[in-house]
Amino acid sequence: MTSKRRFELLVSLYGEQTAELAGARIDALMEGFRLQSGVISRMAGRSVSHTDAFLITYGDQVQEPGVPPLKCLADFCTDHLTNTITAVHVLPFYPYSSDDGFSVIDYRKVDPMLGTWEDVARLGSNFKLMSDAVLNHVSAQQEWFQHFLSDDPRYKDYFIVVEADSDLSQVVRPRTLPLLTEFPARTGQKLVWTTFSEDQVDLNFRNPDVLLEMLDVMLFYVLRGAAFLRLDAVAYLWKEIGTPCIHLPQTHAIIKLFRAVLDQVAPHVILITETNVPHAENISYFGNGTDEAQMVYNFALPPLLLHTLHTSSSHALSRWASSLKLPSERATFFNFLASHDGIGINPVRGILDQSEIEAIVRQCVLHGSLVSHRRNPDGTDTPYELNINYFDALSDPYSAEAPDLQVDRFIAAHAILLSLIGVPALYFHSLFGSRSWIDGPAQTGRNRTINRQKLIRQNVEQELANPGSMRFKVFTRLRKLLQVRAQHPAFDPYGAQEVLEFGESVFALIRSSPSASERILYLQNITSVPQTVILSEPHRGVDLLNQARRISSGTLQLYPYEGLWVQLEA
């Protein structure tokens, strides 16, 4: 984007006079970045392909005595995930005070308990890196906020002070916690905006100095090797009393401004928006397909697959998948089933009806799920997310059902993940076959801890070496799917997708490469019983997951939860 477009965005945010000053400062930031990076210009292009898959992990996810956790993670990933995973999203590895990293104390440092920037670089030498840009808020212990409480005039407008009688009834709440927190400042008590917790103080992007600070932080991450920037909780960025304070036009303008800057100085870097909201709102962060996020988290997929596999019906999934359209040749979906957070319920509002959503919640509670809520404008609470490991969300850990059938169900869910248009991302605990950590929430007082257990490397590797273990069974099958997928451009995240209808017990689609040189038919039995599929003449080819099996027209039997990738003949 040209400097003219950046200026127009700044004017929409701050007015013409302030935009001129802010624009000059942004130009200086960009020039400084160019000098440090040594890159004069680079053509923007697609930074991901069918070969790519992400791992989502904490920096201290696997540990061994005497080894910095980030170094341990880098070594573990190199040993076990080379030729399987190409990119790693390391959840916030900065010094923090709460929320397992998302209350950042210092954006530019690595938490010394995790390691150093050299350890991050070690991981980046073998894998592409995604870094978190925690834009919406800082820790209450962070330097800017401490200066604010000391009434330092430079930081006076870095945070949002609200009068006690302000009407905030329209504000959309992602939590049941109070929206405002009172803090003792040098000149008296201040009531400050805290969307997520009293330790996560919202930044005031109405102040252009804040925007410049965060843009500088993002460019710093790029200098440190980040090829992907995850914009955490970005939907809440701009506050305007009297509005819902979510998805405001100013928020979109800020993301477009970040994109405009990166397109100029680091066009290989991809912005990924994290907006856990209904699907129609979520995809608005694509903008026009060229001017905002290159990828958006596909938040509807995790709960929708729970519904699909709980009910053994593909109708809702097929209907939704048919609606997935890429807004341009440079934008695509970031597909996932599990992450460090719970399974959001809001994203399927408008896709499933209320009774279907309630059924998902009931089923998961029976499987041991905790439920987190959000506060509605009328003061009532609504389930917001399910806190449970995804394996257990799919299969009742207390039932007498055969463990291998539960593994089959879990693999079926991930086969769908890997087949849909977009880039797949797998949470560490999913890829390595973990179950819910039942004792975790009691230890921390936080529901999300149930899926955030830290692991001892030696123990994990012993289980991975045991063919009878859950970790071995899950990981070896997921690894095969990932490795086969990476060999076929039909799974290109910018390719085509056509959903087929073979009855409610089967989910089916055809994926095609952008050039249409390769087409793959995907058939997935989503039930625990065998299914019969009748194929027509065009559906002939070889099953990529079993090269000895040739598929032709006629009657085909699918075993319980069996999936096929059929490379179609021209």
C-alpha cells in the first residue's frame, strides 16, 4: 500500500493534523526497520503452501532438567517434527504476570525462565515462527502502566480512564469479570478499562503514541524472525462508549494500517487475526481480501466438528463448508481444532441453532468439561467456551468404549481439519495424544488449565516409543496424514474446494490445486458403524493413504471413522 493509503487510514483514526505527524513517525520506523533488516524491497507473495502445517505450543511445553525450556522445545521439535510440521506458534514467551503469558510485562524480552532470544532463533532455524502480538492490553505490572499510575504526563493517555457513571451497557463482554478496575494512582483512584482481567489493562489506541509503540513492537518481532504475527484479542482494540466496542471500523483501520506497513517493509509476513466470535463477524477481518489479515482463525470449526461427530450427521458441516470462499488469492483460513484456550461456542451461532449448541455443551460436560461464561448486556451469563481436551470432548473418557475406536474418531476429526481449505494448525496436546489434565484447574483456579499441562520430555519420548500407548497411536497416524498431505498441491490453502453429498453419514469434498493440475476426493465416514458409498464414473483413482488400494466407480465400503484421500485420474 502506498504512503497515501497509510495517510488516509491515519486520518480516519486521528484527523488530518495528527495523521501528518503520525505518518512521519511511521515513515521513520519503516526506514529504521529497513536499515536493521538489510532488506530494501521484497515482492509480496504467498508465504504458505500445501507443505505447511503449524504446531501451537507453549515455550515450556516439554521440559528436561538443566535445559532452558525453549532450547528443549527446539530440540524436541527438530527430533520429532522435522518433515512433519513447518511452522511453530510459540505462545507468549515474554515476561508476564498472569494468564499463562497474555499479561505481558515486557514485549521485547524473553522470559528468563524460558530462555533467551538465541533459543528462539534456534527454533526458527528449522521452523517458521509465529509470534503473538498482544495488542489489546498489558500487564498491570508493565512499565507504561506504572508510569501512568505515577501520573507521568507522557503516559497519561496510554490507558482508558472511565467515569463511574458512564453507560457501558452496550459493551460486548467476553468474560463475567468486571469491565473496569480501580487502581490507586498518585493523584487518587482511577477507574480503568480491563476487558479480560484486573491484571490485563487495555491500551488506548485513540492515542497515536500507543499505535506507534505497538507497530514498533511488531517490527521488532519480525526482526527477531517472526514470519507470522498473531493479533491477539484484536476485535476489542478500539473503545467508543455508547457502542459494543467490538469490531469497530477503527479496529479494522488499525489492522489495515499494520498490513500496509508490513506490505512495504516485510511483505513475507502474514497477519493472523484471533477473533473468537460468530463466523460472519470473524471473516470480516479479511477486509477486501488484500488489505487486512491474510489469515483468520477458523473458530467455527472446533465446535462444528464436535456437533458433527457427536450426532453422526454431516449436514451442518457440509452446509458451512460449502460457504467457505476465499476473498482473494492472497487470503485463506487458519484451521484448528484445539489450542491453549477452550473450545469457543459463539463462533457457531448462526450456523447451529440454540438447541444444537446446548447439546454440544451437555455432551462435553458429561465428558468432564468445565464451562466458562461471558456476561450479557442484560446481566445474564451465557456459556462462552468449553474447557476440555479435544480428545475427551469427542469421546467420553468414562465410557467402556474401545480406546482404538476413540482414536479413530479423533483421527477422523483431524482428517477433516487437514482436508478443508486453509492452513492446518495442531495444538501440542492434540498432536501428541494427551487427555484432559483433571487436576490442573484445582491447582491454578483457572478452567483453561485442564488443557495446558506441561510435560517431561523423557516421559513423552518413552510413550512415543511404546506402540501400545495413546501418544504413539495418535502421533504416528497424524504424522502420516501430515506427511502425505504435504506431497499434494491439491491441498494448497489457496486452491479450490467443492463439497459433495453422499448422505449425512459421510462428509465428502474435492480439493483442487490452484492450477487444477491435481484433484483429490476426500471421503470421511463420521460414524462408528460401516457406511456404503456409491461412486460415479469420474471418481476413480488411488487412495493416497493406502497406495495398494484403487478406488473405482460403484459401491465402496468405509469402515467406522475411515477416511480416504483419492487422487483422481485426469
